[in-house]
Amino acid sequence: METLFDRDQILDVLHGFNPWWTGRGVAVPTFRRMAYATCRRFLDEPLLRRAVLLSGPRRVGKSTVVLQVADALLTEGRDPRSVLYLSLDHPLLRLVSLPELLKLYHERVHPEGEPVALFLDEVQYAKDWDLHVKLLVDHRSFYRILATGSASAVQHQRLAESGVGRWVRVPMPPLSFAEFLAMRGETPEGIPRGLHASDLFEAPEADLKRWGVKFRSVMPLFQRYLLIGGFPEAASLDNVTLGQRLVREDVVERVLKRDMAAIFRIRKVDDIERLFLYLCTHTGGILGVQTCATALRTSATTVSNHLEALEQGNLIYQLSPCGLGGKKVLKARRKVFLADAALRNAVLVRGEDVLTKPDEMGLIVETTVLRHLLTFHHWDTPTIHYWRDRSTGKEVDFIVRSPREVVPVEVKYRANATLAENEGVVHYCRHENIPRAYWVTQRERDFDVVQFSSLHTRFLRIPAHIFCYLLGQGDQPDTKREET
């Protein structure tokens, strides 16, 4: 082991990360994200010869889930020395290869060949991590491996090359609104667990009215959620200013200033920072790459490359348009959304005053609804597009497509959001023969099923806070995973 540090110094770091080896405990939150149960299920399945990769943006609680799994194993009677946690973004551990760390661990802590629960936090910072984990999965069956990673680019590209059949990916997005409430102990009472938004199309009117009243108490918390977002540490705070500062420093600045250079090999970090600021002020809009490049005084190629890096770094989503009949649109221009509305609020320092600005709130809620559709839905392997008719200007915010159905979702977060027959979503449903669609509003009284005499489509009018809650509560994302 040829490093600037001797083996005892490295072993000291390992002991620091694994206090249970010497009988000390580790404090972990009692609240568990949905992804916890999925990780346990995969790790506890003896016939599953794959590593588990817990992936998502920075600061969504991936390390906490890993430590909760470790703590549960220890509580269940696991040999403490058979549980190994490595934080691979630690500056000293980044100087040592994974095989060398494991060799030292087996020589000084736990014999090789005995069962090991191996936790690799921020795995992308380990050199040749994909190759080393592949060899462990193929030739060291006594390891049960749970890894975390923040950069989806590294995961998808490198796992596609060397990890086929060796990984199960568990996505972990920011907190849903339902998780946000559960973490704070504010879950509304009287709402059936597992209730889907889609169930409401068939629910009696009396039930909708009763549930609408039950949700009234969480409306102020929905506004707080829209300001702070789904990053657990910030979401647990009552101080909005402090929460936004944590998001700005721990999520935005760290990804832009560290990950973009270290993982995505972007040399001019200032350029991608300027692009991200531009997107904060234009989120939810159709992005003209050349227009953006001109405004930022750079090339269209650079903007396109940086957009890809921001998306793979879990900071933005890009939606492509679809035509009628599901046809692709020639010369398509994408809509760009921030991955969480809190990112925009934190960067632009939008406090509680933004709650009184309808235009900005419309963008914030639209971003929040999209994130819930992308990560907390019950449709199978969906794709999400937007639709816009250039000749008439009619549009639909989101078209959710899956093998089973196509579901339009229109967000109208304003005081007066009347669903009329000339709306774009009605036009789209008539042309595409869509049976169901959502009309997401602000008002509590907009909670019913609407039909027009000349159209068989049923439109569920639903307040945004109820829609987001049901997507996050009833459609558990931990059951959706990608096998690589």
C-alpha cells in the first residue's frame, strides 16, 4: 500500500467511520425514507447476486439510509466487525484503491471469506470503482454491497459498460410532500394509506369532500414545502432563510463547483454556473439553445453539453415535446425545469414573499408537480413530454406516457382556474381520445370530476397539495428500480 500515509493512519480513519467495531453506537434518525425498505429487501435476498446502488441528488439522505441499514443489521445481532462503511469521498480514502482498503480491513479487522455487509458511500470518487465492484460481485459472494452515488452520468455510462447484470439501482429523489409531512409528524389523519390519485376518478363525491377537509390542515405546510423543497436537512427547519442557505451551499454550489469539475471534467465552471443562473430565471420555459448561447456569450454546443451535465448531475430535467398521435416533433425545442423548486428559491433568494406572486408560484408548483410525476407515480416506466400546438398556442404542461395509458396533466395554480372547453388539455384529449386527465389547481373547492357533453374524457380537478401528497404517499418510488 504505497501512499503518503501508513497503514495505521488509514486504519484510524476506518475506525472513525465504523465506531461499532469498538462498541460505540451511531445516531441515526428514526424517520426512514421509502428507499430504506427496498435496500433491505435486496440485501436480504440471498439469491440476488448483485450490488445495490442507491442513487440521487446530493443531500437527499442517501448516507442516512446506508447508516440506518447498518444500524438495523447491528441491532439484529450482526457481528459489528462484519459491517464495513467507507465514505469514499474522504480525501485520504481517495488515495487508496478499494482492493487495498479491503485487504487492510481483512488483515486487521475481519477475516476474509466471512460474510461482510459492505457500504460504499459516494462510490464514484473511488478510482475504477465499477471494475472493482464487478469483481467483488463475480468472485466474492461473501460480500453484500450497498453503494451510493450522486452523479447519474457516471452510474449510467460506466455501469452500462462493465456492470451489466451486477447492479440493482434504487432511485432516491428529494422528499415527496407526503414524506415531508411524515418526517415532521404532520401527516393528515383519515386519508387511506395507498390511496392513488387515479382512484379519485371513481370515488364518491362525498368522499372527495371529506378528504378535501382532511387536507385543509396541511395547506400551510405545502407552502413551506414549496419554499424549502425536499432536501431533508433543510426541510426539517422552520427557518426558511437558513434552509435555503443550506440548499444553496450544500446542493447547488457543491455540485456546480466540485462535481462538474471532478466528475464531468468541465474546465470552465464559471460558464456552467452562469447557465444554471439563467435556467433559474427561465425554469419551465421552452429553451432556445442558440438564444441562450447568445445571451451567455458562448456557443450552442457548449450550452448543449452543459445542459446534459446539469441533468446528469441531478440539477435539472429536460422535457421534449410530443405531437398529436405521439409523433416526434421535428426541430423540437425542450422545456427545462429545475430538479426541485427549492433550488431556484435558494439561488434567487425567494422567501415567503414569493407566496403572494402568482406567476412565480405557478412556476414553483409546476416544477414540484413534475418532480412528483417523474419519481412518485404508479405508471410503469413512463416518459413525460409536453405538448404545444404552434398554430393555436394551445398546450398541455405534461403528457405522461406508459405502456398502459397516456395521461395529460395541466397545472393551473392560481385563484381562478376555470376548466373550460376551449382549454388546451380538452383539445388534446378530444383529438387523442384520452379517457382521463388531471387539472391541478390552487383552490380547495376545485376537487371534483368534470365532463363535457361532447367528450367522454373525465377530468379530475384537484388541488396541488392533495395531488402531490397522493402521488408521494400512494405510489411508492422504492418499488421502481433499474437493473443494470
